[in-house]
Amino acid sequence: FGSSFGRTAMAGINPQFQQIGEQFTQHYYQIFDTNRQGLISLYNESSLLTFEGEQFMGAANIVQKIASLPFQTVQHQVVKADCQPNPANGGVLVFVTGNLVVDGGAATPLKFAQVFNLAPNGGSFFCQNDMFRLNIG
């Protein structure tokens, strides 16, 4: 990849990438923890989810998977959210690590990692790519 590749592929760095990533993360987990069906507005038909190695495409399929997870209550506790600008499309990459408390098990939280690739959509952003893993073992 020569230097001309970088110049022609640059859509530009969004200077608010940190704020966008942090706000999306907070908004996403607030909806996930209270009304998983409500996540559908954060994805679109080209969105991809890899959940523990299983792949899903499209907002409806993604939310169907998330809504079918076998717990009654869930609370995400974000430990770190690292954000980077995506100069190819003006979007934001977010890498989240944290604790997952399911069904009131605060004494034994699960460790998780999740990556969001946020793409611009008019004046807002949607989740183009979402990768989730429990950190077990």
C-alpha cells in the first residue's frame, strides 16, 4: 500500500470519535439491559454480529439472537471503552471490556469483550459490525 492509497481512501477522521464511541456504548448497554428489542434501531440490514463465534446479519436477525439469550436480567458494567476513528468512512471503532451481571449474580460477574464498528448514517451512527465474546478460562 503506497502513500497514495492512504490519501485516496481517507474519508476523514471524525474529531468527536471519543465522545461518539462513549455515548454509543452507554446508550447501547442501557437499552440492552432494559429492553433488548429496542436495539433494533441501532443496526441496519447490512449489520453483522459475531456472538461467541456465531454470525448473524441484519437488524432483525441480530436482535432476535440478543433477545433469545437465556437470562431474565442483565447488567453491563463497562470497565474500559477504547475508541479509534475510522478514517475510511468517518466512523468509529469501539473496543469494550467489562463485567456482565446476569440474573442478579453480582458476586460472580462474567468478563466480556465487545467491538463495535460504528458507521455514519446521515447525522447519526449505526452499528455496522458487532463482535462479542465472554472471557472464560
